[in-house]
Amino acid sequence: MNWLWMFVGTYLLYATIMVLAHPRCIYPFGPDAFDAPEFRQEVVTERDVALAIHEGTTDEAVLFFMGNGGALAYFTYTLNAHVTAERHLYAVEYPGGGGIPGTPSEVGLKADALAAYDWIAARHDGPIVVHGYSMGTGLAQYVAARREVSAIILDAPFVKMCTLMTRASWLPACWLPFVQKWNSAALIPEISAPVLIQHGQDDQMIALAVGRQLADLMEEADISVTFHAVPEANHNNLAGVPGYRDRIDAFLSDALK
């Protein structure tokens, strides 16, 4: 029986270490600062939310949430899809990445997301679209569940991030205390805007089946969902595969009629 107690003790020690260390795993933010001539950078609201802002010429504004690369410098293809279409674009820069001071957390990032939306809504009279990539899809859905948005764009979304953690760690992450769960499924009953989901068929981090599962849950809740499984796209090159911008343009043309 000694070996069993040793195994249990080792497993519990491993679980404790992973609970303490998991924020470093889900927020591996990069250091590269974002510097693009089409954007100005501004710190807004009492929360000091850092925004990269492109002033467009169309009526719609897009509030963009990047993935857990955590530096906008890595998301130029996604940003260019909106810049080329001349939409107003507000991209949130996360604390802890891209030279932005602070420490990220689920609670903090969600509060920043709402603060950014409220700041934009006070200044923009047209429709507001939320767009999220990977981890950012959790923030886009959170805003859509708490505020009025006209459309939602999700690239490589998850259902529950803690489920992905479970598969990677062999720990019941969704049940462990102090773990940041990122449960997008729980937000679905509060979402009403039409949704576009694009997911790479070769996604190596969040399987295509996970994006399809989220779309199915939304359809069951009577949300209008357009789902595209993108051939030859993985988790990192989705926005660079031909057709990405065209699908966004077509979706928004219909959703914002």
C-alpha cells in the first residue's frame, strides 16, 4: 500500500504546483510592442485599458480581443482584415504582454473588456462588433453576454478552457479551486447577436471539433451561427489563409443590414 500513498501524495503535489503555476501556462504573453502607422495607442477608463485604435470610415466599430500570444504584434493579419475594410477598430492590449504593465487574470481581463466596450459605446453611435481570437473568443462572448453588440466573430474558439487544461495536464481543472475556468458555454443563454465562427481544420491547439461543439450549443440556443471549417488552416495561420477576410466581410454585410 505504500506505493499507492506515494502515488496519491505525488499526484496531489503535482496538482498543487499546477494550480499555482497555471496562469503562466494560459498567459504566455510575448514582449513585442505593437507599432503600426495605421493605429494610435491610448490608455482609457479608470482601469487604464490599453487600446490600439484605427479610425475608419464605415459606420461599424470592431472591438478586438487577441489570443494568448498577448501581443498585438502577432495578430497583424487579423487586424488588417478590418483596416482594409476601413472599419473603426479598437484592439485591446493585455496587461503583461507587448510592453503593457500589469498581471493578467480572467477576472481582470473580463473587467477590462467591459470597460473598453463602455468607453467605445459612449463615443460611437453605430453598430459595435466584437471579434475574438482563441483566448480572446472568451472575452468577445463575455462582452456579448453583458452588453448590446450587433455581431460576434470568433476565430478558433473553445467551449471551456479548463477542459483543454484537463486534457493537457491530466487534472480535473474544471473542478479544482483557484483555477481560472474560462467557461464560454455558460455565457450562451445571454447571447443573442449573430455569430461567425472560423476554425482551422488542422488546428493543433483547439481541435476543430471543439469549435463545432460551441456552434452546436449556440444553434440549440436559437442563436444564428455561421460556421466555417477552414482547410489548410491551423491555430496560428487561420487569419492568413485565403478567404478569411472575405468571410468576415460577407458575414458583416448580412448581419449589419
